[in-house]
Amino acid sequence: MLLMELLVIISTILLLYSLLSFVWKAFDRWRNQNCYLLEYICYKPSDDHKLPTDLCSEIVIRNTRLSLSDYKFLLKVVVNSGISEDTYGPRCIVQGAREECPTLDDCFEEVNDCMFTTLDELFHCTGVSPAAVDVLVVNISMFAPSPSLTSRVVNRYKMREDVKTFNLSGMGCSASPVAIDLVNNIFKSRKRTLAVVVTSESIAPNWYSGTDRSMMLGNCLFRSGGCSFMLTNDPSLKHRAKMNLKCLVRTHIGADDDAYNCAMQKEDDDGRVGFHLSKNLPKAAVRAFSKNLQRLAPKVLPVGEQALYALRTLRHRLWTSKVVKVDAKSTAAARVNFKSGVDHFCLHTGGAAVIEAVGKALGLTKYDVEPARMTLHRWGNTSASSLWYVLGYMEAKKRLRKKDRVLMISFGGGFKCNSCLWEVLRDLQDGGVWEDCVQDYPPQTLVNPFMDKFGWINEENINTEGRNIPSHINI
Amino acid sequence: MPAEPLPQFLSSVKLKYVKLGYQYVMNNMLTFLLIPVMVAIVLEALKLDPDELVALWRSLGFNALHTLCTVFLIIIIATAYFMSRPRPVYLVDYACFKPARNCRVPFATFLEHARLMPFFDEKSVRFQVRILERSGLGEETCLPPANHYIPPNSSMEAARAEAELVIFSAIDELIAKTGIKPKDVDILVVNCSLFSPTPSLSAMIVNKYKLRSNILSFNLSGMGCSAGLISVDLARDLLQAHPNSYALVVSTEIITPNYYAGNERAMLLPNCLFRMGAAAVLLSNRRRERGRAKYRLLHVVRTHKGADDRAYRCVYEEEDGDGNSGISLSKDLMAIAGEALRTNITTVGPLVLPATEQLRFLVSLVARRLGARGWKPYIPDFKKAFEHFCIHAGGRAVIDELQRSLGLSAANVEASRMALHRFGNTSSSSLWYELGYIEAKGRMRRGDRVWMIGFGSGFKCNSAVWRCLRTVNTPVDGPWSECIHRYPVHIPEVVKLL
């Protein structure tokens, strides 16, 4: 009898212990759900990579296949681009004049410089050893050699044998949130994991040397840039983290043929490969953007704002006599005040027009779009890494305070619109890559120096005396 | 040079096994304690008669409330236990691309084209033919239409056309087999090493099949012949985070843009070995798929030897002296593959070897440690852990090396050799062609375990362990359906062409 009671007591204790251990496991898992951004380092190329206006026009003129109307078109694009004299290009184009026939070594040099400079600095800043990295993601859209760039990084930093590497490619300018999504999903099933993500773009092998105008835009707008950042779900590193990921929404409207074909890498009629940007692009961007916002709004907006939006939409539906189809959604979206749930906006610097359009759609002020416009001015369109330069600007300007919410929105080929919301964990004040120039921003005037030098090209009768015009152009 | 035999790896593995054993005991401590206690209670209860049992029950003083609370407690514990387990990942079905007969490249065609190519010199032609003679490939392997031109058409348009041909055929067949609606796919992972356009191949699939706008798509590139298992690993991680989902994994290699048009020997090998192929796999974590799923994923283990410079450089894309780019394969490839495999199986071994094997290994380890010299080092026998092996059909030499290294019989590697013979080296999708062979031969029974091993540039060695959930009955619809009756064939060491 005594033995029986003893056994019952022991089994009750064991059952209670197992219950407590399960509760602890569930709590532990909940604690590990977070995705913290420990540090991000943007790439600042050395000065011998700079691409000022003189050099730009020289490179344009080097292409002997272009006619006068093509030059006028190109210069008009550059004038309206909002890009300054300080942006960077790959060394083989800036110094080597090898844009038409880059070697594999040129491509590797460009990519190595970006990846290794930023990663060296990242490991140094965070004090984390490369051997502690569990997940490595590299995302460079238009250059995918064998072995992959992730293997290149593993080799250079002697990472562990069980490191999980992923080399994303072809995912366009919106690939940063895709990489974050990948890491976030891995975090959900692994504890105390450290991930490093490198995002950049490769310009050297993708310079377009033909005469198709839709493909020449890429040459004018894309510039060298990149970023390496470190993510973790380890709660013990929370005190060192800069931001915490709150939600991430991905939208892919590739199912629509127009959207899929609007930004595509293909050959022109002469067989030269270039990146074709079609006239449908703005429309596709708007559709992807509004779809993304529809899913994002409930996750980002406070309950009060959502209720107001619901009321407004209801009133609009009930009290309006005319049935306005597409506009209803877009104007209703415009009436949603995203600023009630978001303090800072990191917009992809796809171009001056894109930033303006997105700003208008979200009802943003000049102050809100300033980081994106200044990033475009200083760095150009650095593709997937542009969001991080915008974030760097905000941080350098000391705008990011604890508990602020930052929304990153990017667009890319496919057609995709991806967005993610971060919460700032402490007051941030690193100058980063903007340290030496942020005090000059915003500049008094954004007038493009091209206008001064090349404005004459728009004149009716061009006086060729004294102008440096190459012989192959007939005026 | 011959690689080190297997016993050498034991020295690095000792501590790992001990640590694993300790972890196993600690993790299951509760079970180890509870079971004896429960057994003892039952034995005690059996000794008493019913009246005494009832009196005992009354004396404990449980009233209805206590009983209810205890029952609730037990239910909560049971639920928490089941919810904390990782979600199972089922392979619902898979489909491989079946090339059309007009894409065949018999030896005679290969030889004639090589002679007619303007950029090959006589030595290069002879070298390629010698490789082909000893490669283990058959007469029915296929190259994409663009490669049948002289010189081959390596434009982006042709590459996209090949991608559409192989990928869409495989996915169409998968949809027909599983009856899944494209709108139901939640996750899409595509891997293609040597061709990566923008927008990506995953966007191409989203466009063709009108997949949903909230799909999670990932496009992996440059990750070599082992990328198929990397995609499966990624899909598995995603399925852990998203309940009730379907993941579509597409593995392929696009040959069109990668024809090497130079005379560097190390870079001519891929021309001879790589062939057209693709596989589409449907994974799911829905419980209702358990009824019709073919396999269940047990483990995926990834090993990356990139930290070692020799391993990193052994499969390397570079330009030759004339500026032609191609993939150079180093002479160390076999040795490095062997090393990578050894590292991989030190992790896989403890997960899959039966308890008897592990116990024998532990005993021999302890005995040798204690100084008993009579004990020979015990090599775990992997044939006891798996019924079927799918080894990446990288080439005859790779299969030979692995057969020797793991002590496998000819029957174990038959699937790999026959897949190499019929389809050539289709890179990341080769594992699925081999699995198709085993099924077409009617050898796949319920409960069988399959070990898939892939190697690739980097240098990576990845392996996956699957368990078969239902016996696969012949005839099996797939790329082997028309020719399986002719297999296995005897593949001679050298097929004389010249």
C-alpha cells in the first residue's frame, strides 16, 4: 500500500515536471520568434569608382552605334534622373573602358570588392566571428557564377561545414525583403541562430551596348552599391540589436503577362543582351503596390485607423451614386493614413518618378521622402541594397528613435512588391556611409550638372563650333 | 590518387558519438524515468484485488473536481506534446522531364558535331571522344535543341526556350499526377545553377501557371549539382513555419548557354557529361496528404567544404586564355568528394544507423579506448540503415568512388549507373531520375528508406533520407516507362568509338 502511494506521488511529480517543461519549451519558442537586426554595413566604393557627368557622357559617346536622337534621349534621361556627380560604377567601366567586353575577372573584382569590404567591416563592428555564422544568404541578381558567391564567402572567411548557404539570384530590385523572409522562416524552426545576408547588384557584365532605348535606361540609372547585414533570433543579443522585424508582406503579380514582361532581361534585335523596361512598368508597379498595401495595412495600422478606413469605404460605397471601379480602391488607399502606424518610410530608389509616385500614393510629405530622394542623388539606383542606404541616411540624420516604426517598400522584376516593417529598439546614431556627407544634405539645389553642360543638345539649330562632337554623329 | 579508406574517419567521430549518446539520454530522461514507474504501478495494482483497489481509490480523497482537473492536465500535456513536435514533410509525388527522341545525342552525332565545330582542334576532339568512351553514358542521352546547331546557339532566348521546355513539361506532368491546382501552391523553390535570368525562373513559373500573388518564391542559382537537396531543405524549413501548405520544388540545369567553345581540357568535361533534364517535386505538410504521399522526409544534412581552398577550387567557372568561359573540373575531384562524403556521414550516421550498429560501434570504441588490442575498429554498415541508395550520377568515376567508400554492392548503385547511362549527368535532377528507376523496377516497398547523396561545386555534399509510405506498383508512368524493360544493361569500361 505504501509502495502504491509512493509510486502515485512520484508519477504525479513527473507529470507536473513534464507539464512545466512543455510550458517552458513553448515560452522559449515564443521568445525565439523574433528576428533582430544586429548591424548593417553599406558599401562605399573607393573614389576611383566615381562616375561624374563628364565620364558619363564620355561612356555614352564611346558607343558608336548611337545616333543623335539616341544621345538626346539618353541625356534627357540622365538630366531628369536626380543623380549627382558622386555616384559609383564598376572599375572596369570607369577606368578600363571595357563595358562592351568585360572579363570574368572584372565581374569578380566588382563583386569581391563589395562583398568583402562590407563583410570585413560587419564582422569587425559586431565582434562576431565568421565561424559563428549559421545561415548565409547572398543575393546578387544578375551574376551567378559557379561555385556560387556564397561559396566564395565561405571560402574567404573559413566558415563552418554545417553553415546553411543560399544563393538567391534573378530576384530583382526587391530581393532584400526576400532574403529577410528566407532567414525569418529558418529562424522559426531553429534556436539561437545567426544569419548574415549580403545584397548587391552586378553592373559590369550587364552593360547594354546596343541601340534599343528601353534597354538603355538601365545603363543610366543603375550604380554600384551593396549592403551586408546580420540577423539573429537569439534573445540574449537583443540589447545589441538595432531593429526588430514586425511583419513582412510579399506580393508577386507575375501571373499577369503584362506585369511579367515589363522588366525583363533579353536580347535586342541585334542579339545584344540588355534589361528591357517597358512602358507598362508604372502600371504594373501601381497594381503590385496596391495589392501589397491591402495585405500590409491590417498588420501595420493601429486598430483605430483600420476602423476609420472601413467606415470611409462603407460610406463611399453606400452614398456614391456612380460606380467607380479601379479608382475607388486607389483613392480609398490614399485616404488611409499610413503615417498613423509608421514613422519612417524607406522607399526603393528606383528613380525620381517612382519615389514621387509612391510618396503621393501614401500621402507622404517632403520630409518623409527626403531620405529616398537624397539616396538617389548620392548613390543612384543601387537596386536591392538601396533600402539600406535610405535607412543609413535616416540613422545619420538621427531620425531613428526607440519604438519608432520603419517601413521598407521595394519593387522589382517579376513583378514583385515586397515590404517589411521594423521596430527600432534603441536610439540609433551611426553615421555609416553617410558620415562624411550627411551634413551637406539636403542640398540647396538639386539641379543636375548635366543641364549646364549639355542643355544645348535640345536646341533646334545646333551650333557645332567649339562643341566636342564625335565624327560619327551626323547633325 | 586513392582516397583514404573509411576507418580513418572514426578518429574524428568518437567524441561526437559520445556527445550524441549523452544528449539522447538527457532528452528522453522523462521517458526513461516514467516507464519503470508506470510498470511498477501496474504490477502493484495487479497484486491487489478489486475491493482493495476501490478502498485505495477512496482513501486518496479525490472528488469530482480533482478528477476533472487531473484529466484536463493530462489532456493539456498531451496536446502540448503533439504540437511541439516538428511538422512532418511528405513528398506527395514528383515528375521528371522526359526528353523527346529528336533531342538524342548518340555517340556518332556527338563525334560528328565535335569534328564540325570550328573552334575545336583535333586534340580536343580526340580528348572529348576519349571521355565519352569511358563516361558510362549511353546512346539515348539528350541535349537541348539549341545545342544541335553547329555552332550551338547560346543566346538568352534559346536558353529561356530550353527552360520553358523542360520545366513546364515536368510541372505539367506533376499536376496531372497529383491533381493539384496551381492556385493551391504556397511555396515555390527553383534551383538552376548555370542560367539565371531576370526575372527569375521562379517568376517564369508564376507567370505560366498563374500562381497566387502571396506565393513565397525563391530562386537559387550557382549552387551546383547538389542544389536539389538544398531546395528540399529550404522547402522543409518553410513548411515548418507555414502549416497546411504545399511546396513546389523545381530542380533543373539549363545547358544551352554553357557550351564551352575552347580547347582547355579541364573545361571540356562538362560538354561531354551534362545533359538536359528537370524534376518537379510536390512537398506538403498537410496531414490529409499522408494517405497518398509516396515518401516522408526524415533528415536533410548539408556539408560545405568551401573553407578548404582545394575543395573550393575543384569545380570552378573561369575563362581560358582565349576568353571562353567554362567550368573547370580539377583532378582532385574524387578525393575531395570522398572527404566531403565522410564529413557528411559523421552527421548522418548517428541519425539513421540502427541501434545495434551504433551500440557495436560504441562498444568497439570503448574497448579500444580501454586498451583491448584485439578489437578491430568497427565500420558501421550503411546497408543496414537503407534499402535504396540514390547517388548523384556525376560521372562513372564518382559512382565508383562512392561504391568503394561506402562498401556498397553493384545492386545498390545500379540506379545511379543506369540513370547516368540513360539520361547522362542531369545535375541536380539526377537524384529524381534514379528514384524513378527504383520505382519503375518495382523495388520500392512501404517502409523502405532511401538515401539521396548529392555533390556539387563549392564543394558541397548534401544528403537526404526519405521513408517510403506506400508500396509503388509497376507500371510507373514517367521517363523510364518506355525503356525500363531493357534495364539493367551492362556498361563496358570503354566503348570504342574511334
